[in-house]
Amino acid sequence: MRKLFILITLLLAITTQSLFAQNSDSQLNARIKTQVDSLRKTGIDTIIVYKSYCIGCEVLWKNKRDRCAYEGYYINARLFWKHEGLTYFTAKDNCFDYTTVTITADSLWRFYSKNSDAIANETIKQLQYTVVENGEKKTYSSLIDHSYRQDITIVKREQIIEKYLDDYNFEKTVDFSGLKPNINYEYNINTKTKRLQIILNSLTNTLAKQKLLSRIN
């Protein structure tokens, strides 16, 4: 009887581990890559993948049906591409794929077309602040464990551009008192990359409210 109990426990552990492994963020990245590769084979030359997630946050679902047993980070991924003048949109997360629909996103493509070179060459700077110690001005960098982040991947012909944004790097100050300002704030907030992220975030929020997509698995 004890051997049977141990066997059942091991089977449950293996099953649970397999379930979580299938819903990891690395598996999500593999599914995204599969779709991007498929689109490129059909001649689609510009694809934008927008991923948003939170490090150190607990994810809550309003509906049990939407619940996702994920491993690593829970990531919302949105894919946008153009074909024959139409913009296509779909979504994926750690557990589910969603349908593809056509949308209006002219402002997104206009902005990217106008600023593609700047976006490719920009680098978001880490939050930094200065202090005077013993009469000497010193610069320090700051990190936090819990933060909202966004990844933007742009596939343009044979070029792949990846941008990683951390909300913390766009804080005006390090502390609530405001005595330690982020010396990179003005630069970061005015980058074309940040503006692109704002456009993508606004677009995805609008599309989410419209409830255009349905789960396909």
C-alpha cells in the first residue's frame, strides 16, 4: 500500500511538472517564433510582437475558464502585421492561442515607419541618480525586484530588433521624497521606443475592451 501511495505521488508530481513545463514562458516564445516564421514564409516583411508582464506580481483571473497554470512569468503577447494593406492582430499567452482578426492600426505603422531608424539605434538607460560623498559627486544605478516590463520585437525583412522596457527606468525619482532624481528620466521618456510602447499599450487595451479575439485551444 505504501509503495502504491509513493507511485501515485510520483505520477502526480511528474504530471504537474509536465503541465507547468508546457506553460512556461520559454514555450510561449517558441510558439511565437513558430508563427512569426510561418508569416515570414508567406512574404510578410514587418511583424511587431508586444509582450507585457510583471516580475514579482501575483496574477489573478476574474473567470476560472481563463486561469492559466504557468511557469516563470505570465506573459501577454500581441502580434501585429500587415498584408495587402490590412493589419492583422492575434494574441498568445503561456497557456492559450487566440484567433486572428483584422483591425485598424494606421497610426502604429505611420509612427514606426517614420521612426524605425531611431528605434533601432536607441537604448533605454537604467535608472541612475547622483549623490555627493565627501565632496565628490558619484553616480549610482538602481534596480528593484518587482516591476512591470514590456518587450517589443520588430521583425523587418531579415532584421530583428528587440527592445526591453522596465517601468522602473521611467520613474522620475528613486525615492518618494524626490531627493534623488533619475538622471536618465528625460532621455528615456522622450525616446521613440517609449512612444512606440505607449502606442502599442493603448492599442492593446482598446482591442481588449472590444473583445475581438476568442481562444482556439
